[in-house]
Amino acid sequence: MPRELQKQTSPELMDEEREKLFGQLKAAKAHALEVTITYGNLKNRQVRGMVTGLDPRLHFVKVEANYDWRLIDFADVIKVELDHED
């Protein structure tokens, strides 16, 4: 019998919700706002930094923080929190 991995899946997001998340990421990039992105495939993780790249064709988000960067698959993004400057 095949052994199945217990995988924590992100909740299925509706197209409207995906569009909203993408809009938040675009705004963060355009206005150089710091964001906290919650994402996950096997386990939820968070990254905080600046969105420096969006590739709608390949569905990747590039986030830079502390002289490091990370590519995140947009399909794994669950939540985007913008840090607004007052």
C-alpha cells in the first residue's frame, strides 16, 4: 500500500481572492512597501521584505530582505500584509 505524505494544503482561494493578493503585491512593489507574506505547501511559512519582482507568466514573487532574496510560487501565497507608512 503506498504511503501518503500528510500535506498541509493552503485553502483553496477563489479567483477574486487571488486577484486581490496579486493587487496587494503589485501595490507593495510600486510603492516600495515592506510586506509580510504567508505562504506554504507542506507547512505555512512567513517572509518579510520588499517585493522586487512579479512574474505573472511564471507565477513567481521575488522578495528581498536582509541582503537575501527568495522566490515564492504565487500559488502558495495565502496572505499578504502591507506595512503602510504613516
